[in-house]
Amino acid sequence: MTHDDYVRLYLDFLAVEKGLAKNSLSSYATDLKKFGRYLDEQKLELDRVERLNIVRYFQSLRGKGISARSNARALAAIRGMFRFLVAERHLKTDPTENMENPKLWTTLPKSLQPFEVEALLKAPDCSTPEGLRDQAMLELLYATGLRVSELIHVKVDDLVMDAGFLRTIGKGSKERIVPFGDTARDSIQAYLDRGRAHFVKRPDVHLFLSNRGRPMSRQSFWMKIVKYARLAGIKSHISPHVLRHSFATHLLENGADLRSVQLMLGHSDISTTQIYTHVSRARLQKMYETFHPRA
């Protein structure tokens, strides 16, 4: 039987057994025929389709700008057809089993590769006060995963340099303690020793000051991170939040537990943090497809 034959069987089942409305049947038919054309292009028979083929199909839809809602509807149609064909013993396995909703795929936060982060952190010229300040901000942002609004409000007294942690007030006026490593500590200390005094025009408790002696603004830091990304040769879109996403993704990829990452990010609900497990799996999938000889 051809793909079109299977689609007709399934649509008849939906119409007769499930009583699906005409408009819904039309939408299902459209989605399944598009999927069929993709399989034809890949020279794949329906009984040879694997989970990876379906993932790649939805990646191709995403690349064409298809909305998350349309992708979710298409997956519902494809998943329903495979379940039906397995139940009717036309197929032995269902490649869509336990497949996540593509709505999740389109909301994955962007993150940098470790080598890109390394290049970004090295971009400031640390022979100048501005470079010392900017490197300290970048290092602290990546080391802690702070929101940019939290970063610019860090006060000198919030830092406990010997122990390597800081206090910050996040969303909902909740205080949390966030650790940072030796590299960030060294950059902050260099800025405190040789850079910060250059910006002090009047007494100010904030750690990071602008050239006018005021606390650094979100917009100013945004412009700086874009500038340094360009110097580092990073071509993808970047913002302060991308470094926060990179912090969380890299922690999880290197074995950190979800609960610890949740606490460091200041998420009140762990389900918010779980999105980064999808990032890790997506990156793992991409790496597999790139490097495995039989991917």
C-alpha cells in the first residue's frame, strides 16, 4: 500500500468511527499529504520511518517559518495515523511514541557553544578600565546566570569574594545566593583594583558603573555584549539573556542537577528550568546527526 492509501484508510476511520468534522478532516488530510511528499523526497516508505525522520521533518517545517500551532496540529495528525496503523496491524512500530509536542521545540532558548563563550569573554581589552569592567560583567554574567537586571544592580557589598558567591534580589523581591568561580572572581578583583576607580564620580554602592559614574543601564550593557560578540566572530543573535541560557545549558550538559540550576537561576517553578533539558537533548541530537556515521 502507498502512503496515500494509508492516509485514506485513516481519514475514513476518523470520519466514520470518530465522527470528525469536515474542516478537521480537511486539515488532517493537508498535513498528512505534506508529510507524504516529504517522505517521497527522502525516498522513504512509511514502514521504514523512524523517530529521527519525523524530527527532521518538523525541523524542516520550522526552517520554513511554520508556526508552533500548525506544527502541533501536524504532529497530532501524523501521530494519530501511526497509532491507527499499528492498531490495525498495518505497521509494527509507532515512531511517534513519546514524541514531544513541537511547541516545545520552537521555544527553546538560544545558547552559545562553549568555544563561543570563551571567545566572547576574551574580547574586551583588559589594558583599559572599560575593558576590565566589561570583562568582569561578562564573566560574572556567565558564571552566575544572573538576569541582566540583577547584574546591573549588584552592589560591591553583595559580593563575598573569599567564598565566591553573591547575594541578589530577583523576581518577586526574593533574595538568593549564587556562587561564582575563580575566573569570575579574578576578573572582578582586577576591575576593583585597577578599573572601578576610573568611573567613580561620586559615592555609589553599585559594582558596575558607566563612564558617567552612574550604575550601568541595561541598554548600555546590551550594546556592549553585541559589540564584543561581533569582535569574537559570533554571527548568531546575542543578548545578555543568551549568556544566562548558556550558563544553564552548559551546567546541565556537564552533569549539574536540575534543582541546583533552578535555585541558581531563581526560578520559582522547576518546570521553567526544565526547558534547558530540552536544549541539552536538542544539542545532543544535532551532535549525533553531525558526527555519527550512521545518523
